[in-house]
Amino acid sequence: MSDEDELHRLAARRADMRLAFRSHLMAYVVVNAGLTAIYIATSFGHYFWPIWPMLGWGIGLGAHAAAVYMDGEGMRDRMIAEELEKLRRQRMS
């Protein structure tokens, strides 16, 4: 595989990761807007119960965002490179 092919594969993978995060974010917004609408329609002015799914899911969404945007090279990419190196060393032994 040429360097250009490898760069294209990596770029495609990173683009896929960003698209997956955007889909996750949109699902979060739509579902939590729906929960808030239910709250407004049924118990507005009382205990704001939608905060719990928002917070719980928000933690997962934050972790997803960190994995996609805050890790420059990407932890998975580094782990793959490390495993490839181990396999190459084992093959040469």
C-alpha cells in the first residue's frame, strides 16, 4: 500500500468518526428536545426530570467528542500502529 493510499484511508476514517459524532449529537438534541416537550406538556413548573437523561447521555456524548476531536493522532490509530509493530517484530523473530 502506498503512502498516498494510507493517507487516504486515514483521512476517510477520521471523516467517518466526525460524521458519526455529528449523528450522535443530532440524536442527543432531538431526543432531549422531545423529552423537554413532554415535560412542558405534562408537568411544566414542577421538577425538571429531563435533566437526568440529558446529564447521563451528555457524559457519553462528551466522551465521544473527546475521542474524536481532542486526540490529535487518535488513540485507536496509535494502538493499531503499536500492534503492527509488535506483529512485525514477532514475524522477524
